[in-house]
Amino acid sequence: ADTGATAPLYSQYVDLQENTNLSLILLGTGTSLRLLPFVEDLSPTPEGQVRLSFVNTVDDVSVVRVENMNGTLADVAYAQQGRDATFSAGTYTLFWNSVTGTPDTLEIGSELQFETGRVYLYLFTGRDLSNPPLIFSENVGVEGAPAVDTTTQARFVNAIPTDGTIDFLVDGNVVVSGVAYGQSSELITLQEHEGVVTV
């Protein structure tokens, strides 16, 4: 919920499954708000590799293509979960390009450093170059490292362009408050169940 408002902005049922890592991404505008439960793969990466996931948060761009110097990484539909890209750690510039109509670059992530053993969630927002890209990252280690106990966890992400902040509630209880646009909570352990997430 908007911290300055008395009524919730939006509510949605979310299935919090056992041993699942979710990014619950609030996106859209006005009356078209939605919550995208994006399942994150937090398993270790191969040695020397990174895993990158993409989310298109721009409702008037139905599909956007992510490319780097080696070619296409993914076509990303609005508010849908697509496939992950795994590639060698290093520094890359990523281009978010239009797929339909006149060819155009809609966003550039310039000289981004991706480190081995990490996973990244990159949100396309159509930002200009004066604003940093929205990228969230977790250290998951590399294959062969000791296994980490898994639990049901969620990260709450505010991807609606607004000056206010957002509170996220699960079943009426505040789990994180004051999340500004382009920010997220840490991964929060939650009880597995089908719950109602309200903002």
C-alpha cells in the first residue's frame, strides 16, 4: 500500500511454494497494476559463469529483445517470465531493442560487470542513460560448493514509476515497508502457502 494512502492499491493471490525463490514485482500504472511472481533460479552457477534473468516492466512495449556483442540473449514479453541466459562472467554492454516497428534501442546497460557465482535480475524500464539500470543480484556460489539449505523466500520489488513508497503485506501483515521505485527488499523467508499479497 502507498504509505500515504488509506486504501490498498492492489491485491493478488500468490502461491508461495515450498523451497521456491520469488521476486514479487509490482508493475504497471494506474488501474493496470499487477504483481508478477517471478521464480528465481538460485542454484549455483557453473564455474566462471553467471545467470541473468530479464523482466520487461514497460506496458506499452509488448516484447523487447536483449542483445550483447555476441547476439541475442532473450526476447522478453511484458510482465512474463522468460528463459534465463547463462554466459561467461565479465563486462558487457546490454542493449534492449524493439522487436516490432522501427528498429530502435530502448535502453542500454553500459559496461556492466557480471561476476562468477552470481545470479542477476535485470528489469527493463525504458530509463534514460542518466539513471542506473535496475539490477538485483545474489551470490549463489559455483557448482561443487557445499549445498545451501533452501526455504521459501520472496523479494518484493517496486517497479511502478511513482514518487511515493510502497508497503507490501502478506495476508494482511506488513512484511516490508517504504519500498521506493526501483528498490527491493532482501529475500525474506515466508511460510509456504497460497497467500494474498497486498500493496
